[in-house]
Amino acid sequence: MLSKDFQVSVGFSNLDLYIDKNYCPIIIVNEHGLIVRGNEGFFNMSGYSREDIINMPISRVADFPTTLVKGVQDYESYIKTANKLPFITLNQRDGRRLSCEYSIFKMSQPKQTYYLFMFHDTSDRQELNLLQQFTGTFMKDVNLGVILINTDFKLVDISDMACRVLGVEKDQVLNKLIDEVFHLVPREHQLFQRTILDGLVVRNHAISWMNNQERHELLMDSNLLKDHKGAVVGACVIFKDVSNLRSLEEQVQRSDRLAMIGQIAAGTAHEIRNPLTSIKGFLQVLKKTLLNKGMDKEHGFAEIMLTEIDRINELVSEFLLLSKPKNISYDMVDIPTVLREILPIINNVAILHDATIQYHAAIDLPKVVANNELLKQVCLNICKNGIEAMVEGGILTIIEKTDILEKLVSIEIHDTGPGIPSFLIDKIFDPFFTTKENGTGLGLSVCQRIIHDIGGSIRVSSKGFGTTFTISIPYSLS
């Protein structure tokens, strides 16, 4: 509001309506710098009464020059150059000082000139701007899911993290009914119900949410939002994604079981292998003797026993892998090189099952810290499982990827088999769990142990048709 003249040819009574109805604090000062009039807005802002300010110098109420003419000239010079209102410090009655913008209007009368001072308290505006900036930053950057709804059960605002987890686009869901936003989700599985507006407060409520076949474990809090009079104006829902914590907890429990089995294996494997070696040696001699004597039936029995002994030896070898192997060296490993070295073996297995291998290499894949041979073992095991799970004519796809944001190199191994039932998918890494007729249930446990030892992870997802294993290993550019 820039300065301009008020040409007034009548008394103050005609200004009463304007002054008293104006929410801005106003005082009128005569040409001697003495206050002659004020309104309720000024009294509320300053703490002074009507009697206090009459004939009080303006310089006592505000940090204004003692000479009124100079103060007005300074004001007019400032707004001409800065093109905005200047600030002044108002001295409140209780001794506090308030910084605010101000305007001056000249009022000319036949016998005397008066000046109308209008003060603009910017503290509320600054606080509002600060709150708006904080809210905008909070909703965009905070690692929490935040949803604001009004009393009509419409979505008023949603944080970026909530959009990612819930699988929605912010621009497409704002100001829409919650029922409309999540209309594809059965009512009993929705994030929250209308009862939240009735004061139903929840704390650390555990929810599983599926987004494009990716499951998120959420902990949700909710609360009502009320205005200064206590009336309900909406509700706020805040949730955090604890999927990684749940996964970490399961991994720790699984690792504990593996460690226990490994300790048993390390202590007993050699004791088992020694007598097995002797038994195998004597059986081979016996088998040859039976063959020479024409005892074909007994010779067949000996072959079966030798086959079973080999199976026991393989089981003992897997036991030993569960215990953290000693003397393992870790080097910078090039994953494409590892995969290309085992592709001929994978292709041979695929030919036996009439399957097809598709390999999608990535460009400039960073190297990772790992053991070359153990990494081959992991990839071979998972690829072999995928091929064996498919019916004839299936396709096994191997994809290399780089996640620059998380600094991870990933290998995705996808098969077109029947998939893994949801009630079994959480158990496949458990020791001794297997769906194969002759499986030991240790293959995936060993793979997970190997990857965990280098700081990586193995995740599995199945959509009811096809299964994808994702091996992720951290890398460093330094």
C-alpha cells in the first residue's frame, strides 16, 4: 500500500466508519506529531487504551523520527526506491517491541494537516509462510507416509513417500473420496475406515499392503485434527514402512539357525566322512568281486549302496558350506564375467529340460567385492532350480541391473514356472525345507548365507505364474 493524499474537508466524524471497521491498527497524528485518534485494532496490538495515546508523541509509540516532516519524507523516499512498505518497531505498553510494516496517508483540512498511520503486523503472515514451507518440505521429503483427510472423507494432501508405497499419483487422488481412491481394495483390507473421523485413534497398527505384487509391512498411527474451537476438521494418518526391519528380523532368525547347523556340521562332518570313505572303499571292492562271480543281483545292491553313500557325501558337503568357510578370499568380481562363465553349464541344463535361456547384459556394470567361485555357485543353484521348476518349453531370463540410488548391482533370474504358493514363499530359505522329492532343502539356505556374508541380499517374488529371484550386492565406486 503506497502513500497518497487523503483530501479531507470535513471533521474526523466522517472517518469513524472507515477507521473503526478496519481490521488494521490505525492512529491519526497531527502536524506536531501528537496522536489524536486510534482504533480498536491499534489498542489490541499495542496494549494501550484510548486515554493513554491521546496527545502522546508518535515517537514514544513507535521508533519514528521526532520531527514528523522528516519521518514522512523518509517514508516517501523509501517506498519510491524500494517499491514496498518499510518496517517500524512498535513499542507495546508492556515493554515488548513488535516489528511491523506501516503506511502513511496525508489528510489535508482547511486549517490543519493530519497523518493517518496504518500498521501491518507481519508476524502471523511470516509464521504462516514458515508453516507452509515446512509443510511442503515435510510432505515431499519426509520418509513417512502422511495422509490428510477432511470431514467429507476426501484426501486433502498426501506425502510423496505415501504415494510410492500405496502406488498412487498425487495429482490424480487429491480432493477425491478415500473410497474412490482405493476402490479396488476390499473394504476389510483398506488402510483405514470412516470411523477414523469419529475419533477412533490407532497407534502402531500393523498392516500388510500389496503394491504391484510388492508387499509392504506398515505401522500406522492416526489422530483427529481440530480447530481452535475444538471442532473436528479432519484426520491425519501417518505410517512408516518397516518391511526392511521385518525382513532383517527374519534374516537374523534364519542366520541364527544356519549358524547352529553350521556349528554342528563343522564338528561332525569329518567324523561322518571318515567312516563313509572306508565303507565306500570296501563296497567298491565287494562290487567288483560280486561282478566277477556273476552275482548280478547282489552287484546291483552294491551299486545302490554306493549311490546312497555319494548322496550322503553331497549332503555333508552342503553342511560344511553352512558353517562359515575358512580361508575364503574376496576380490573385485565382474558379475558379467561370472555369468558368461556359467552360461554354458546353464544352457546344458536347459537343453535337458527343453527350456530356453535369455540373457540381458548391462553396460558398464560396477564390480563388487565377492568370491568368484561362491558367486558362481549361487547363480548356478538358482538358475538350476528355475529350469527344473518349469514345464517343457519354459523360458529362464537372466537380467543384469544397476541401482545407482542404492548403489546395488542386481541379478534377476526369472522363470515361467507355476510359481511359489504365497503360504510357502516365506519358508523357501529355511534349512531343510524343500518341495523336491530328492532335495535336501539346503541349497537356497547356502546361497543366502553366501550372499549375506558379502553384505548382499536375495529376494523372491512370485505372482502365481513365474518366480523371480533378485540377488543384490552393494558396490562402491571408490
